[in-house]
Amino acid sequence: MQKYLKLLNFRLDVVVKDICGLTGLTIIKGICNGNLDPESLSEHRHYNCRKSKEEIALALKGNNRKDYLFGLKQEYESYLFFQKKIDQCDRQISRFIKQQINTDVKKKPLVAEKKPHKRVNKNAVKHLDLNQAAYQYFEGVDLMKVEGMSHSTILTIMSEIGPEGFKKFPTAKQFTSWLRLAPNNKISGGRVLSSRIPKGSNRLKIALRQAANAIGNLKDTHLSNFFKRVAFRKGRQAAVSATARKLAVILWNMVTKKMQYNPPTEYLFLDQKRKLKLVQRIRKSIAKLDLKPEDVGFATT
């Protein structure tokens, strides 16, 4: 669709971050329905869009070639078709997970802690509260509490290995070795010749590495501090592998030993950080001005 928009000189990609978002798709639908007036198309702007209606209208002054319009319409119809298929897959995944949970009497009454601050990607599985489903699926172990763990990572763990798959490995070392995240030490005469991670990959290893890469962008968390220490000494690539291995060990311990995630440094969401900083600032002001509770009208017991 973006290719045909450029050929039509509709620079929608310049004024919209994602052409498959709310504003982009509504405008494309209007073009496919025969509406080629820039001013009229700019009325489809969603209120969250950063660009104004005037800027969007300027970007939609195209050449209106009929052959390119036909190609755009074909691509738009293909997009809708595949979105329908993806929705059917999401419903089937949701149905399967709920079936797994409902067949176990112990899993059904479990209730997970809500995490409104966890960002839900638009490509995440719909028709399912994955936070609650994962908590029940892993028998009361809250994997979503681990920083860096997204909905897609949790779904990959559920589809690739599941709770029973973790238990097939006697130790966390064997689990990380199976994932090819542990160093392959080559020793001769007591001297380490190489400690590179062996080649090979699978979907779970890729998901953990992506989660580790996301952890590297966080601030003031237990795992992000570990990531930055390794990255300072050996570079970001090595830090991604080391953090992915650490994540695998944490997940193995949580699932096999029914342990909850309890990091030395607690992970705080953005509003929690703001609240903590505000409390610290107020405490400093009270100490600086030497105020007593009765001076500010606080009742104490």
C-alpha cells in the first residue's frame, strides 16, 4: 500500500507515523472508495495525530492515475483479507489457552495482579487478557512481573515450551545450554581457547534476546543495570546474550520452583517513579524548612 501511495504522490507516510493506524487506514479506505479530494481526506484525521489537517491535506495532492489507484485498491483488499485471517488465528489461540486453563480446577480461581502500565502492542493477541491467562496457565507464577517481558514473549514461551517443558531440564544450566545461550567453553591443557556461544537458534531464544534488548533501554532496574555493566565491558551484543541467559535462568526458577520474581531493585512504572520523586522532594523541603506536622496541618496519631 505504501508503494502505491508513493506512486500516486500521496505522501501519507510523511504525515502519519503508521499508515496502518487509525488515520492512515481511514484515509486509504476513502481513496479506494473514490474520494480524491485532499481537504475531504484530511477530515479523517484522528485527534491523536500530531500533524494538523492542513499538513495532511498538503501531503495528499496526488496525480490520481487510475492504474495506480487500482493497484492500491487491490493491496488494501489483500490487507483486509489477511487481517481477517490473523483475527481468526487470534481467536483460535484464545480458545485453546482458555481450554487448557478451564480443564484444571487449580488454575481457574487464580487472579493475576493488574498491570495497566504494560504496553499492549497492536499486534498482540486479541480477545484474551494475556496477563490473567498466563498467570493461570503457569499455575500462579506471574511472568509478566519480570521487566522486559512483553505479551509476545509470554505467548512464545507458552507455545514453544510451556510449564511442563521447563520441568524436563534438571537444572537451569541445562536449560540455557539447550537454548544455546550458555558459553561453549573449549579448553585445552587448562587454558580456555574459546568461550563463544554456539551457533543455532529457535523462536524462544530469539524472543528472549528481543526481551533482553528491550531491557537495555530501561532505567534503574535490576536487569537493566546488569545489562549496562556487561555492555560497558564487552559491548551491547554480548550484553544482549548475557541478559537473555539471565532471563532464561530467572524463568526456569520461577516456573519449576514456583518462585515469584523478587529482584533486589524493584521495577517501578513511570507514574510510580514520578510519585516517588515527588515524595522525596516534599521530604527535602520539610527537612530544609524544619517543619513540624502541626505546622502544615497534618493530624498524627
